[in-house]
Amino acid sequence: MEFNQILADLKNKKYQPIYFLSGSEPFYIDKISDYIENNVLTEGEKSFNQSVLYGKDIDFKMVVDTARRYPMMSQYQVVIIKEAQEMKTLKNLESYIEKPLPSTILVICHKHKKFNAVSKFGKLMKKNSVYFAGKKLYDNQIPDWIRTYLQGKKLKVSSAAANLMGEYLGTDLSKVSNELDKLAINLPPGTEVTPKHVEAQIGISREYNIFELQKALGLRDVKKANRIVNNFIANPKKNPLVMVVGTLFNYFSKIYMFHFVKNAQENEIMSTIGVRSSYILREYRTTLRNYNYAKTVQVIQILKEFDLKSKGVDYNSTGKPDGELLKEMVWRILH
């Protein structure tokens, strides 16, 4: 089932005996299990009817014994298994999964490790439970996710602000949502979030950030690129070299792919290089004109070199500090 449907059913008190929550993205797993833990039972009912277990500390017998108990002065009892991927005898729950107790809501949270959904146990779980598999989002999907999340908080967001946050906050949805919640707390409903709001509430500079450096390099705007680099050097904790190199490598890798499909239809280009809006694609076209194929390949080689240096790998290292390495890298990209 989809995350939104599961949450909607829970809010409407449509409960099922088993929830199996899996996937590489823990954000959705935590949201569903936290809702069940906090909302299904009243505070008075929880004392006798809610159990939170941890996979590394339990075996299947303990789970079955707990799940087969009848609730006391309540319609349901809730049993939550956190970190179920650490439970060595998880597959031994087959007999309970086949015939669960209707008055028990068993929630199994299987995080991080890949779950074999085509195994006998996996097929049984998909058949007999509310089965959810959450996948990590790609970098280019984060701005759209931010828009949707903020819509749920009754906020709009400009493309520039969504892209800025997407570039800086990464793909950890728990981290992203925490920062977006700051905006929701401090801005009135109906506000359109701009880079100015992002700078004030989250602390990401609208002028001096990796997104603006990327744009300056694409335009080959030497003065602006140097201003941003000097700001990065003055604030190394906010802009570590390894992060700057990784983001630029991702950007120029897309420019590299763009060279092979530059004469294709816009939809095909956007799909190939992982761009979600025509506005951003226009910026990429400018970079494509400023960096021919040979120069793009050279830039990628430069970024590979400085990726190793940023991680302390001996790659003809001269012992320069990160700030000097950043200056050198940007100069070589631009010249």
C-alpha cells in the first residue's frame, strides 16, 4: 500500500492485524509506526496493552506469546517490533502471520536491510499484512518532495527555494522534514517560501551556497564564483570540500550525459539527465554551451582528482588546506 493511504486508514481507525513496514527509507516507516504507537490506544490503555520490542533482544516465541494475548479493558492491543531486521528468528513468525489474532495490531519495522519479498515468508507477508516498502528518493526527486510536504503544511515554495533546499539538505527525509517543520512553525499559512526565508529560518545562504556556485560555474562567471569560494573558505563547516566536490560532480555528470542527447526532445533530455523542470533545464543548456564535450570530460577528471584529495587520499597531495584546494579546483574548472 501507499504511505498516504495507510496513514489515511489509520486516521479513520481502519486497523489491520499486521503491518509490515520495510525499505531503505526509514522516514515513512517511522511515521506509520509512530502514529500507531501514539494514537491507536489511549494513555490509560497503553499501560496494559502496548508493547514495544527490539529485534536484537527478542525471538519469535516472545513475539507470538505477546501477540496472542487478549487486550485488557481495550478493544485492541498494540505490539511494535522495532529494528526487526536484527531479529534472527523473524521468519519463524509464519504460523502467526497465517492466523493472526484480530484484536492485536502487530507492527513490524524492517529498516535499512533489503527484505526478500519473493521468498516464502515475503510472499506470505505481502498476502496477509498491510505491506509497505519505502524506497530512498533520488537527488532530483527531493525538490518535488519538498513542495508536496510544504503543501501539507499549507505553504507554497518557489522553485529557487525548493532547489536550494534540495541541494543542501540531501536525501535523508527525516533531516529534510525537520528543517521544513521550522518553516511551517515560523511562517503563516499561505506564505510562499523563498530563498530569503530559507536563509533566515534554516541558515542556508541564498547567495553563498553550492547551488549558486554551480550556477556561477555554468555561466563561467569568474567574479561570482570567486566570491562564493571565499565565503566557503570563511565558513568551512557549512561548506565542506567533500560535499562541494560531490555536488559538482553530480552536476557535471549530468552535463556529460546531456551532450549525448542534446538534439532529443525535451522530455527525453529531462528523463535522461534527471531534471524535473524546464526552468532548470534552461540553466543546463547554458552550461552545455559553455562547456563542450572535451572540457566537460576534463572537468569530471578534475573533480575526481579533488574528490580523492578531499578524502585524504595521496593523489600527488601537496598538503594544502581544504580552502586552497577549493580555490585551485574552481580555477582549473573555469580556465
